[in-house]
Amino acid sequence: MKRTDIVAAVLLVVSGCTPGSFATAGAGGAAGIAQVVTIDVDLTKDPGGSTPAGAAAGYAPLAAQVAVGEGIRFTNSDGFAHTATAITGASFPAAYPFDASALTGRGNALSSGFSSGSLAAGASSQTLLADRPGTYLYGCFYHYGSPMRAEIQVR
């Protein structure tokens, strides 16, 4: 076996057997996802504003627009931990909407609910598939009242 064949085999095993991982598909990212959109997570530098769902802050953009089939990844560029956790409903609830399960990463698609889990400074979430048209609200477990929340519009 040639050295390049061995390296390729090792890369396939590592990318295919790591829990929660995706094999890469060219420059686009996760297998079957044409493009991955990164949402910046930073309560300090990402200014507040409003979205159709209500007051928002801490994510950039506050209202991401993606197409069905694209992926979403959250990257924490802040100096402390945050989450990006799904919120049900058409507007941001006044009452705090999360429980401790928000601290654990879960979900592979926007429509099935998701949480990035607690993202330390510099960490990125799993890639989530924008699988169905609609508006998906999310917020931070730690800073929801700041108001650290935003939305993803899938067309």
C-alpha cells in the first residue's frame, strides 16, 4: 500500500468514526451540505437590534438567511461560554425558555431542535442542516435576558 493510500484510509476512518462528526465534502463542509454558514457568537462585539421575533443581540447576523440544504455552524469568538439553543414559537418568550439540557450539544437538523451545548471561547458547534423552510429561533442559556438571541430564516 502506498503512503498516500494509508493517509487517505486513516482520514476516512477518523472522519467517519468520530461521534457527531461529518465527512468533508470539498470546501463546503459536512457531507451532503453544499455550503456552511458560520454564525458568530459574541455578546461583547455583536450589537443588539431587532428581528421579526423581537429584541436580539450577541450573534452575527441576528437574522441569518440560508437556503434549504445549507449548513449552520456557531463559532464562539467571545472570551466566555455561550450556547445557541433552539426556542419554540414565533417570537422570543418573555420568560426564560431553557433547562439544563441546553448545555449539552444535540441535533443535526434545524427542524428537529438543537443546541450547540456550552461553547467555550474559540469553540465551534456541530454543523446543523437547514432541512426545511421556516424561521428557527435560538438563544443563549447563560445570557438570554441580555437579550442574547437571534433567528435563522430558511428559504
